[in-house]
Amino acid sequence: MTGNMRIYYDEDGDYLEIFIGGPKPNYGEEITSGVTVFKDEKTDEIIGVGIINFRKKSKDLKDIELKLPFKIVSAS
């Protein structure tokens, strides 16, 4: 997975969404309560993650550590 990281946070809905790369057709699979991974429809590669109740799950927004279900590879 390569590309720019796109992050969207809806404060009212307490929903965080992180995608890598440009928009493409995808589908979501809930991997645990309130956490969805998004996969590329053609390759099944994980391209993003969505977290409902993010603020509650992170507890302290100054020190955020999430175990994401994918690895980000730098193309430097």
C-alpha cells in the first residue's frame, strides 16, 4: 500500500477514518466492535480503517496509539 494518507475526523459523530492512496472502489469489514477495515474491491488489499467512538477508544487524544491492521511502507 502506497500513497498519501487521508485522515477524516467527524467530531460530532466521533468517527475517525484513515485511507492510504487515492479514492477507489472499496468495501468494509468490521474486524472488532466499532472498527472497520476498508479493502480494495479488485485486490482485497487493505486501504483504510474507520473507527467509531474514536475519542472513547483513545482516552487521551494527546497520546494516541492505535494498532492498525496494516503496515505503511515508505517509498523514499
